[in-house]
Amino acid sequence: MTNSLIKKYNVPGPRYTSYPTVPYWDDNFDFYDWVKTFTVSYLKNRNEGLSIYIHLPFCESMCTFCGCHKRITKNHKVEHPYIQGLLKEWQLYCRLFKEKPLISEIHLGGGTPTFFSPGKLKSLINGIFALANKAPDCEMSFEGHPNNTTREHLEQLYRLGFRRVSFGVQDYSEKVQKAIHRIQPYSQVAKVTLWARDIGYTSIGHDIIFGLPFQQIEDVVDTIEKTKTLLPDRIAFYSYAHVPWIKGNGQRGFKEQDIPKDEEKRILYEVGKSLLQHHGYEEIGMDHFALPSDSLYKASETGKLHRNFMGYTTTQSKIMIGLGVSAIGDSWYGFAQNVKSIEDYYQLLSEDQLPLVKGHILTSEDLIIRQHIQNLMCRFETSWRNDELYFEEIPTVISELKEMENDGLVMIGKNFIKVTKTGRAFIRNICMAFDLRLKKTRAERQLFSMTV
């Protein structure tokens, strides 16, 4: 990949876990409209089951690379009231159904889900299923911090039905770990990974980040070589998103000049990607790699890969409920996000209100563009052979993509677009050509991380 391409396309851009993206959601959002879209979508898609994302925001220490919503505390007395809050929120949702809903997917994210004790997590999951039915192939996963995930955590969650776990590795360099305030040796990651495999988890993931402060090529090589010895089933190889103007002091623990940029950063990715593929990992979507034996790879091969606020998933459910502070719900026809303050969250629940703060109802045009972006992110191609996926700005989109075609990033047909292997590294830029809201709105400040 040439330096000229990197310089040309390295611009701020969304990661497209949704369309429209969160900054373009409506300020004057009518939550009752969202509830209506939710109930209509449930009646239409209930046989697919619900996906549930549960946000567990507490962490004992601040990782300075992290862009997630969290609260730092060592006080574990916060566990019980927060679990009770989550179950109260779930009860409010269940009032919208005339029957026990079917759950096809649960993911615990954070924050640090394993901040919570195994017993508290058991109470949470049992409380969720007390009001719902569990699909026979229900996929249950959680994010584990290698430093505080105990064997008891892994055993308890396995007994509850969890079969997938992802561990945040980031990088094994001591200098990088010190800069991002995430000290965890390879031996610790190896221990929890081998525990999970011994217990019976069928999909173990490792999250690695490129573009971290002080990170060098040899650090990426060392991290991936160490990772290869543990042979996780899937690997997320993320670009560090430097957005201190959004996340505040949490991402200001180092200087701007300490962060790899442009060609230097892209080389880290290209070296890492080459190594992952050399070790048998297949690229299945933006930033994601999996072994051919993993369900995520199989879903990508059969065209069944799906993407939502939980990332890439094999579950096809169009309805996702977000529980917990900052969590986002998706009815397919609308989005709604919870308040970010734990105190506000508790207050609204005490008033028997869903703790929502912002959202968006999709227009007919939004729905079409959302599907195109979903196709590109999950299958690296999209088409409008079906009239339902044609919209009047298609000629403008094609015109904008012509330059990318000249640069070898896409192939444009009469009624389709395919992303080339070179173009996969610029998938965010390609999706941006379809993003009409991004074109029409000129933000006063930078909202997104750089695409490269």
C-alpha cells in the first residue's frame, strides 16, 4: 500500500456500527416513537429472537487507550445496586411484550464485566432468563480482563451457557503497557486463555490494538507471535481511536507525538495483518480475523455475517436491547441510547421510566443506506439489482467512488460495487461515500477518529 493512498484517505470517519451514526441522531427524540418501532419490529421478527447487550461500566483502574464509557472505582459495593438496576430495566422492556420473549444472543461488555463477582453475574443472567425463553442455539459471550478474570468467573459463566469469551490483550510491550496503564504479562493472558479452553469455551478471542503510543513494528510482531502460541479462535486487530476531545483526560496520558500516525501506523497494520494470515487467520471484516474453524469465519463464507453495536456477530436478530448506562438499543427501524450517568440511570428507573436520553427513527432512505453499509462491512460488496435498494443519490455515490476505483480500492459494475483486497483497508472511506448525512452535515468539530 502506497504512502500516497494513506495520505489521501486518512480522514476522520465513522466505524459504522450503525447508520445513521450516533452524532447525527436527533436531539428532540420522541422515545414513544422508538417504543412503537420496537414493538412493531418485535412482532415481525420475534422468531429470530432478541439480542441483548449489557453494559457493565465499572473498572478498578483507568486504561488510557480506552474509548468506552466507564466509571473507575475499587468499591465493589456498587455491584448489587447496579445488577438490580439492570433487572429493573429488563422488567420495563418485558412489559412491552405479550409473551415471554425469545433470547438468541447475550453479550456482556464494559467497562470490565469481570469486575463483578461470579455470584452477581449469575444473579443477573438468571434474572434475565426468568422473564424470557432461551433459544436452543443462543450465543452468549463476554469480555474478560485477563488481570481479574478468575477461573471461578469462567466456570460460573460457562455453567450459565456462555461459550465465547474475548480477552483484551492490546500489546505485550512493557513500554506500551505502561503508557496505556494496562500492565498484564503474557503469562497472565496465557493462564486465562488456557483455563477457558480447559473449561470448554468453543470460541476464545484476543483483542489487539495497533497505533498505540510508543508502539513499534517489533512490538506488533512480538504480540502476534505470542498470541499465535495460544491460538485464539478469533482476533480483533483494532486501530487505536485517538479521540481525546470526546473522551477527555482518559486519552491524554501521553503526548500526541508519541502516537504512530499515517504511514507509520498503517505499516503496523500491514505487518500485523500479514502475520495473522501467515498463521492461518482469515480476514472476515473490518479489523477482524478468525480461524476457518470458527463460527465467525463460517458466517462470513455463507453471507450470514451481521454487524451491530456489539461488533460482528453470527446472530441475525434485527432487534437488540441495550441494558445499562450508555447502552444502545436497535429495533432496526430506530435506535435509542441510555443516559450515561449512573445516578440519572437509577433515578429514571425509580420512576418506572426506560432510562433513555437520545435516539433516531430511521427514514425510508436511512433504511436503504443502512443495508448498503451493512453489506459492505460484512461482505465487502453491495448492489442495487433489487429496486428496493436503489435510492436517487446512487449516481452521486458512484461518481464519488470513481476516484477510489481509479486507485484500485473498488470495482464498480452496472448495479453493484465490490471492494478489492487493497480497498478493504479503506472500508470506512468506501462506506462514507454512501453516508448522505455525513455529506449534508458539516460538524463544527471533529467527531470521529481517523480512518487509517
